[in-house]
Amino acid sequence: MTLSMRQRIKEGMLFTDLTEGLPEERLQGKELMHEYNHTRPSEEKRRKELIGQIFAKTGDNVWIEPPVYFSYGKNITLGKNFYANFNLTIVDDHTVTIGDNVMIAPNVTISVTGHPVHYALRPHGEMFSFPVTIGNNVWIGSHVVINPGVTIGDNSVIGAGSVVTKDIPANVIAVGVPCRVLREITLRDKEYYYHDLKVQP
């Protein structure tokens, strides 16, 4: 039995995205993306309306600083109190699920899609996709890259410049290329907000 391209995407198989209405869906998403990225800073109401049209589902209080870039938009779910700074890029050929109270710093890339290493397997741009999941209360630093198939656990922090190639557990600080757990988040982190600077009442 021959699987459709949409089925191949869901199964993590090699696929191309030039048939079955996929180009038209990407175009529709990118038209909305273009409109969002060209809103004026004062057009807060219009931005909120567009956010509701672009993404599969969003919680309350979602804000994204333009410009933002994505493939479809409709494969992305955002939880409540989501904030993304400038130049968020999401390659969403498969699903991207982001929890509540997530903050994303500038110039972050989340990609569900990659290509085979051997050139013989990508003569027509063949690719594969695996879903990405980001838990609740996660903070992602500037210039982080999150690769296909990664899950980041609740409450974790990903340090600036990291390349996340495998799952990160909950309640940790993880940094580096490739990204590795540096340490657990502790009660001291609730008392000191930056180095030896103590939270004031």
C-alpha cells in the first residue's frame, strides 16, 4: 500500500512537500505571516486576531514580537502566557507543541525537519520530520536551535547559543553544543536571580 505524503510525515518517513495541497497550505500560512510581520507596533488588536488565525491553538495572553517565521503555522500549538522575542523561526512540517508560561529569547529556531545525510537520498529535496514538544515554564535563551524530535521538560532553561539534539529533562539548566544538562534548578535559584544578586522583597 502506498502511503500519502501526509501519512509519511506522520510516520517519520522520507517525504517531499510539493503535492497533496501542501504548497497551497504553506502559501496561506505565509500570507498571514507576512501580514503579521508588517503590522504596526500600535496594531495590537490586529496582531492578536492574526495569532488566532495562524496557529492551530493558542492559550490566553500570547505575544510574539515580529518578525516571526514558520512553514505553515497551523501545526503549532501555543499555551497560555507565551512570549517570543524577535526572529522566532519554526519549521512546522510536523507538530510543534509549546506549553504554558514559556518565554523565548531572540533568534531562536525550532525545526521538526531534517534531510538525509547521503546525497542519494535527497535528489528531490526529500526530508523527514519528528514532532517537537516544549513543556510548561520553559525559558529558551537567545540563538538556541532545537532539532527534530526533541522534548524539553517542564521548568527547564536552555542556555543561549545551545543546539538541542536530544531530550532535556524537567527542572534543569542545559547548555552547549550539543546541549547537555549543566545542573538541576534548586531553591537557591529562587533566592538569587542572577549570580549573587539576591531577590529583594
